[in-house]
Amino acid sequence: MNTSVNKSVKKVVLAYSGGLDTSAIVPWLKENYDCDVIAFVADVGQGDEELEGVEAKAIASGASSCRVVDLKDKFAREVIYPTLKTGAIYEGQYLLGTALARPIIAEAQVMVARETGADALAHGCTGKGNDQVRFESAFAALAPELTVIAPWREWSMRSRPQLLAYLAERNIPCSASATKIYSRDANLWHISTEGGELEDPWCEPSEQVWTWTRSPEQAPDKPQYLELRFERGELTHLDQVSVAPVEAIQKLNVLGGDHGVGRLDMVENRLVGMKSRGCYETPAGTILYAALQGLESLVLDRSALDYRIRIGNEFAQLMYDGRWFTPLRDAMLAAAATIAEPLTGEVVVKLYKGQATVVQRRSPNSLYSSAFATFDEDEVYNQKHAEGFIRLYSLASRIRALHQGESK
């Protein structure tokens, strides 16, 4: 812990959750920077349980004020839906639940700092994780003039018991305990769980790891069918009822969770170089990605789909690495939106025992023709024409083989 007070900072806006870490950061900032602390809470759909009483907690910890900003609609419309069009999935599995929320949280935090005349920003990210990079990259792009304070890289405390003792010494109430097993992060899109038995990759997750989804074994024995309508790659109707983005995601999370859809147990490569294991639950995302891919298969030609897949892989890396506020993000989202222009139509997804399977799809922009694809006799395709196509398609191989024969 710092032994001398840093006088260069007068007012700090702290990204505050009400958990143990940020509860300790408030008094620590006041003691080590002799500054005013404004707690900033982003409502990104983590739920009422996490937000209940958060303002009172912040004031009790020593914050001069607490600002709660509702970002759910912005999160859904400006981040989730555009990202869905790219098909971004990190390392082929992770639907980027944590990474997606960070840009709008950081942007709103900067907004609060500007409105309150703060000269610094603070966060509770550890020095081992991805989030420190995501937040600070956003701060650098949006407000490079503001000082950034990362207490986990400065203070000497390293464990939950030390943080609890720090708060107890100052008579600051905290509902956290020293025996907390898991670290969780929730928002509108997903919930992640780390720690506990998950630190051993040979250990199967227990059922207490999962909070949003039933186990597939306990899911209903009868499947449920959902009809999703998309316009230009964005969901507009669920079972023929118009739905706004936030409402749609919330409903799909419940429906998918009931059927055990959206569970992921993954060992991933963090940006900072180490591997970590996490269990993710993203029911709505799993359903939406399945539905959009089903529509893409009907509407996009081969080259367009190949390019969309390339965008998806690259955009997943961009999001994971915290490069949202870059010109490259704008360019990639523009390309994905253009490719998604014909993605209008209906898709039926079957939810059953942990799976979300596309079973029906239709679109006015469909490139599928039963007249061409049929195995029966047709009048639109002369199979003899395939011979010339194959000779041209394999011409390079033919020339190579002839050349090798002549050289023997």
C-alpha cells in the first residue's frame, strides 16, 4: 500500500459494482489519493439482485455520490445486434459475453467523468485479466487526458481475507465472505463463472456452477419450437410477436435456459498470455447465432458466406482484445451489415436437451431452388454441362500431371 498520499488527483470516477473489490477501492482511493470518489454503476442487465441497494453501499464505503446509468438498450442495439451480424465467436466457442459489455461501460464512465469534472478514472480489474486492457484501451481512445488508476496493480492486498480485514478496520459494511467459491460476471447477454473446482481443468463442473440453465438431463422431455423473424440480420419478431432487442434477449435467455441451451465449459487464451478456464451461459446468444446461421445458409452465396466467416473470426479477436473504439471496428461492422442486408426471413429453432437446432428456414431472398437441387428429372440443368466445368476446374492439376509425366 502507498505510504504517501498522491495529491495529483482531485476527483475520481470509479467503475463500481458493490462487490468486495470495489467496496475496498473507494476508501483506498480516498486514503492514497486524498480525492473525491464518485461511484459509477453500469446497468447492463446484470439483474435487480446485483443492483439493489448499490447506491447506499457506495455511500457507506465513502463515495461522495453514486451514479447508476441504464445501458441495457444501448448495449443490445449498438453492440450485441451489430456483433451478431459479424458472427463473432472467440476461439470457435465463446460468444464474448464479458467483452461485449466493456466498451459501453467504459464510454459511460468517461461521460460521467466529463459531466462531474473528474480528472481520473479507476477500475477494479486485476493485473492478470483481459478487462484491464479493454477498459484502459477505451479510456485511451475516448479520454487520453484523464489519469487511470488500477488499484490491483498498486496495492499490496492479494486475497479476499485481506480485503475483508481492510474494510473491517474501517467499519465499512460488506456482505461478502472469505469463503466465496466462484467469481461471476453477469449482463444481459451472459453469465460467466470462474474459480472453485474450475481451476482444475480435469474437474467436471458441479451443478452449482450453472445459474441460468438447467442441466440437459433435467430439461423437459418435450422439445419447444421458436419462430424467429429477422430483417436485415436483426431479430424483429419472436413467435410472430414484435420484440425489442432487450426484451428479445431476456425472453430467449429464459426459454433457452429452461431447455439447458447455451452452456459452455472452456479453456481459453487470455490476451495477457495465460490460459484460463471459465463456464459461460449464453442461452439467447446460442439461439440467435444458430438462427442467423440457418438463414445465412439459405441466402448468402459461397463467397459472401466465406467472407462473413472471415469477418467473424477477426471481429471476435478485435472484441476480445478490447479494440472497439478503432477505425477497424467501424470498417468491419460496415462490411458485416452490408453482407447481412438480404438476411430477412423466418427461422424455426428447436430447443431440446441442451441443443438449439434449426429445423425450418425461409426467405424472400433465398438462393435455394428445389428445381435445381432435385435428384429427380428437371428441365433447368443439363448434367452434361458439368463435364466442361470439371475440365476447367481441374485444368491446373491436369497440366501439372502432364508436365510431371514429360519430365520422367
